[in-house]
Amino acid sequence: MTEYFRPLVQIGPARPDAALTLAGGWGWFTHVEVLSRTAPAQVIPASQMPPAAVTRLTSARPAVAGLTMGRPRIMGILNTTPDSFSDGGAHSNLADAVSAGLLMAQNGADIIDIGGESTRPGASFVPIEVEINRTAPTIQGLRAAGLQLPISIDTRKAAVAEAAVAMGADLVNDVSGFTFDPALGPFCQKNSLPVCVMHAQGDPATMHLNPSYSNVVLDVYDTLEHQISMLEAGGIARGSILADPGIGFGKNLDHNLALLARISLFHMLGTPLLLGASRKKFIGTLGHASKARDRTPGSIAVALAGLAQGVQMVRVHDVSETRQAIALWHASHFGDIL
């Protein structure tokens, strides 16, 4: 692609007649920023975009794992690891993990994302058997306790996904963007599973060591487009794919901020977008919060900034606080109750 079209998203109850609805959601736009690797950025009326770009940006996104994409969605993070950067060890006990998942549902999560391998910078590889033992029983326990919400399995490995799906998981969230295990994509296709494709530069063990891009926004976009196209070629419909730019995964502070400032570009992928920035290091750096648990206010600020650019789903640790913030964000912009 030589030109990339980023919608300049607006929200609110009043809009021009010529405005285009973004992805069938709550945002709309009249102009786009044209980005290129060879020319300065420029702003043009949306009416001057190529028809294919208009279609990508305006087509309503299908429901994913039963969740419609016309309203903001919350993915609750449930790590069953001893070493995750934010809550490592808090849910490594099965009973604690099940209780935490049920509480997230009660507090307003739309989907629960369960992971058994820490992917924080510097994290070590977790054997398949260990990861299965951390995740499958938790999913089984949640279903046995009556949880009806969709469950996502956060894994790079086909065998872990298979065990999770057998216990009741509905979606596969792969931080490697389906580049780690060649068997994972075909497994998802065979079982008609929706997926989340995330961008990461490098492996968790080394991704924080001097990440480099020629143009981080366009490089991440191109990588996600490539991986999504590969999954499509393997039989997974684009409408069953979530895309995640991978904030903090092989990116430094400047990279993260560049992606957040122009995250609406990723609507050009034609998929719903997921933003996972909760409690990450850059929030602590900018918000002067060295401890991850003290980064809730900054995490909410980033989530709301994403929603203002039309991001359909935010992945968060603090479900109750985020749900309250989104409800008030919506009410203050649209004058009604979400």
C-alpha cells in the first residue's frame, strides 16, 4: 500500500449530512489523514478517498464471539500466572481465579481473557503442559459456576487453545499474531473460532531490547494486514478477526505514543480493534506510578482515548472502574445511557 487513510474521528449527537459512520459504530468522520512512506501527511475530505478505502472504513463490523461491535466492549484480564507484570500470582490458585473471573463478569466485563503464560518483557517460555494446567481448569471452573460470557484464551500454542476450547473457550487471542505456532491458525479455522491478531516485534524474552521501526505506525499496520490476509487465505473470515496493535510489545515509549495518536488508522484493516494498554510501563512513566497497581487512572485515560478514535474493545485489569468511566464517557457525549 502506498497511501494509508486514517479517519479523523468525531463523536457526539450532531453530525454533518455528508459524514460517514465509522465501522458501523459510534464515531463518524468527514476528513481523513493520508499517510505515506514517501510524502508528508495531508488531510483531505473523505469524499476523495478511493472506494475500497471507504468500504473498509465504513462497513459495519460483524459480531465477534457473539458480541456486537456497535458499542464499546470490555475484555477483562485474568492471568493465571505467577509472574505477570501486574497481577502475577494473584490468580494462580484455581479457586481465586474462578472467583476473580466471576467478579469481572459481575462488574461489567463483556468477555474474559484467560492467560497462563506471562508475555511481559523478559518473560520466559512456559511449557505447554504447564500452560494448560493453568488455564483449562479455570475455564472449566468458570463454566461450571455458570459463567455465560464469552471466554478468550490468551495463548500462542495450538495445544493450549485446543484444551481451552474443550473446556468452553470461544476465542483465541495470540500475542504473536499467529506467527509462533503454525498449527494454531488451522485449528481455529477448523473449529470456526474467532481470533485476535496482535502485533509484537520479537519474542517476549527479548522484545524490549532496542525495538526499531522505519515508521512504527505504518510498519505495524502492514504486519497486521499481512497476518490477517494469511488467516483469510487459511479460511478464517476477516469478520471473525480482531486486530490489536500490541502496545508495549516490542515498542518503546515513543512507539507506543505514536500508535495511540493514530490508532484510528487501523480501522482500515476492516476488522474490529482491540486496545490493550492497561497498567503498562509507559502509563507508569508518564503518570509517575512505579507500581502497576497504581496505574488505573492512566489506564482508563488511554482506554477512553481509544474509544474516542472508534476502538471497539479495551482489554483491562480494572473492569469495574473502566465500566463506570465508559458509562459516563458515553453519557457525556451522547446524552443518554449506554
